Amino acid sequence: MKKSIIAFYLIVITFNFSCGQDTVNQVTTISEVPFTAELLVDEIPIPWGIAFLPDGGMLITEISGEIIHFKEGNRTKISNVPKVYKRGQGGLMDVEVHPDYENNGWVYISYASSEGEEKGGYTALIRAKIKDNTLTDNQLLYKGSPNTTKGQHFGSRIEFDNDGYVYLSIGDRGNRDENPQDITRDGGKIYRFNDDGSIPDDNPFVGTDGAKTAIYSYGHRNPQGMVKHPETGEIWDNEHGPKGGDEINVIKAGANYGWPVITYGINYSGTSITDKTEMDGMEQPIHYWVPSIAPSGMAFISTDNYGSDWNGALLVGSLKFQYLELLLIDNNKVTNRLQLMKDIGRVRDVVEGPDGHIYVAVEAKGIYKLVPKS
């Protein structure tokens, strides 16, 4: 295992971007970022998700179907990982530990599963325990259906809220015309479960005829970032738009986030999807990107480790432009954007560890730890 230190510098950049209906022009000058990036775990082709164990260990998912346990410089493969449907954007995806892991030992994993009668696969959620570097007590909590051979828009992130509910995001699976706006179908949704996979009684569509009662919100395209706000406890997501129109949303029970009826993006061919960017009964993003950055993992900075000015800022990985973006936020409005780790590679995940440090998963590189300079 190699260890390398990289210092990143932030030059003067003028940003021109949209935030809700306001256009913000912000010029930020910083001579040097307040961290060095240490390559902590190297040689991972596509590290998809990171989760921390109470003993200081780290779980890392690799999209092809591998879970790595990393602790104190040692890496071990976890066995008995579920078989994944590896196609396009799908494979082994996110990992999260239960907030009460020390007492119950549950680990939650999302992946593309081919189980079912139809060909193809769909996003699934399991929980399991780890014993002697092996997954045990594997329990399937949810799986979207019907399977499809399309290779895009699996989602998927896992997050717990302050009340112990677990959230799962699933993309529209490449079927924007049917899935996102139909609550009787999976796809294009964020789901909420009790920690055992049962459906909370107060989920918004419990009692609605034909509805998938696990649904918490709908009208999503492909949410690949999800995080709990450290102060409000709200669940935030980011999601891929088409060409333009990547979004950050605050997730609300029963809310419709509009895709594809409203969007700030267009088709990849350049043709219009719709001329509507807002509509009654549909939520507006708190921020959208034009052009798209292809956002993935996201994390809030909740400490002063990188300076008090960055405490409360949001970090989002860019797959398209291959950098880490820091967004300064005031009253749910983005006031400034900073480009960090320029040209580092496709940033797949970013998390704040229990030590208050930021960890960044980069494709073809591995896991970086951002070590504060002071």
C-alpha cells in the first residue's frame, strides 16, 4: 500500500451559475487550500461507497462486487458479498452502518441485483453483519422491480436520519416516461424504511391504493448523493440531470421533485425535454448546475478542522469535471462555489469521518484523506 501526499492550490476562478431562480456571480480568491490530500488506500478501480466502523476501521465498496475492510494500514476482503448485476452504472454501490452499530452490528448495502423472473437487474438493499471478515445474517430489505437490462440510473445512496429511519435512493432506471411520476412503480424515488426493512406507518403513501408504500418522495432522475444535514437533521440529495440541470434537493415527505415534467436540463442531443422549469405542486431545487458536473457523493463539513468559514459547507464530487466542489450555503442558498482537488479524477464519494476529517473516493486512485494543515 502506497502512501502519497498531494498539496492542492485554488486559483482565482469566476463562477457563473444558477441557484434556484437567482443567478450568482461570485469571484473567490484563495492562495492555498487548508489541507493536504493523503492517498490512504490505493489501487481501487471504482470505489463507490465509504462507511466507518466504531473501531476506526473503514468499509469500502468497489463496483465490481468487492467490500474492503481497511484498518491501520491493513486491507482485507469481506467474503459472502451478494452477487451483483454488473452492467453500466450498476454493481455493488453504497454501504452504511447502523447508528447503533456498536450494539446491533448491522451494515446496510445497496447493489444491483438480478434476482427475479425478468432479465436484467434493479437496485436492492440488504443488511448484514460482519463476523471474521464475512457477511452473515444477510437480509434482503427491498428490491425494485421489474428487472430491466438498461445499464443506467440505479441510484443509489443509503442514509439514516435522526429517528433511525433508513433512506435509499433509486434512479429512474432509464425509463423517465413511466417511473419517476408514478407512485405505483419503482424507480426515480427515495424510499424510507424502518431499520428492519418494514414500512413506517407514517410513510406518505401508506393507504394509497396501488402505491409502493416504501416511497418517501418521487420525481427524481438519478440521485447518487445523499446526506443528513448535521444541524437540521433533514435529508439532502444530489441527482444527475440530463445535459444541464443537476440538482440539490431537501427531501420532504410525499414531495414531487418534478422529473421529467420540469427540469433545467435538455436532452444530450441538444433537443428540449420540456419548456417548464417550475410547476405548482412540484419542488424547486435549492441549487442546480448548468452545465452539469455529474454529482456523486456529498458531505457536510461540521467542524472547524478546515477553518470556521468552511464549517457548514457542502462538499459534492464531480464525475464529469473530476474535482471536488465546495459550496458555501446560507439559509439553504448557495452563495459561493470553490473548486478543490482539480483534475484529481472522477470523484465518486465524499464523507466526513468520525474524526472530523474528509475522505474522498476517486476512481482509479482510491481513498484520499484530507489532512488539515493546522
